[in-house]
Amino acid sequence: MPKDINDQDFETEVIAETDNYLAWRADEPDGESTFHLELNNLTVHFFEEEWGEFLQLIDPLLKG
């Protein structure tokens, strides 16, 4: 049986975590995945396409 769009039960997965930071993914009831960065008291939310672009942005920083 398909999930009801108003059903707030959705799957989450921690991607990475440190003492102060957290990156996690949520599989929303409508089938879309969203990505979230918690940086101390700031949370940034990304749709899947935006997350891919963000990863492209930080890739050179990681290789730096």
C-alpha cells in the first residue's frame, strides 16, 4: 500500500557526524530525498539536485 503524503514517518540516514556537525538524508513520503547539514545552530536543507551541486563546490576544498 502506498504511503500517504501526509504521513510524517520517513526514513533518515546519517551520512557523516562529528561532535559539532551532522549531515543527514531524509527519504520524504513523496519519494524525493532531501539532504541536511547541521552546523552548530545553523541548518541548511538541500533538494537532491542542490546537494549534488554543493558536493561539486566542496570537492576542490577537500582536494586542496
